[in-house]
Amino acid sequence: MKAGSASAARCADQVTSIFDGIAGMFTDVLGATVNVNPDGASPFDVQGIFRTEPLDVIDENGRGTLILSPTLKVTADQAALISEGDVIRPDGASDYVVVNGLTMGSPASDALHVFELEDLASG
């Protein structure tokens, strides 16, 4: 590796590392416990931000997408536990099924992931 390349890589790591932990703070402050019921596995809880309002999401390539259906935002470590088809049960709300997931455009290691949900009561 060239000296300039190594220096650039260290600089990039330092810049992105300042964002580490921010997503977790958002879910801790703005979120709530959400129950996840995976198909064929034991239910578990995650800390996430559930919303029914439309959400404008910037993906990892910088493109904007408007999601009109309900969403659940969780940190990367918790997103790894959630799959398409899992049933999500926010506290005091209907049951929702995970339709798909999208990584948001943050460079942080714990970047928020957003899952598009479908209300099982209306489906």
C-alpha cells in the first residue's frame, strides 16, 4: 500500500468513526421496545423507531426514496437479526410483516437500517 493510500484510509476511518454510536443514541431516545417474531424461531425484542408516517430515506448510494408504508428503524447490529417475513409487534400497535429492508446512507458502523412494513390487519 502506498503511503498516501494508507494515510487516506486512516483519515476516512477517523471521519466515519465520529458517527459511530449516534444511531444507537437516536433509537434509545426516540425509539421503544419492539417485539420481533421470526418464522420458526423464538420471539425477541429490539430497540427501534416505529413510524406510520411517510419517510424519506437516503440510501447508501445517496439516492432518495419515499416510503409511504409503516417503517421500523434499528441499528445495524439489530437489523442483522430481522428478515423479510418476520412479524413486528410495536407496543400498542397492530402486527406488521417485514416487506424489505434498506441501509440508510450513514458511514457509521452502527448506521440505521429501515424496514418497510405491511399492516397484517389491512392485508
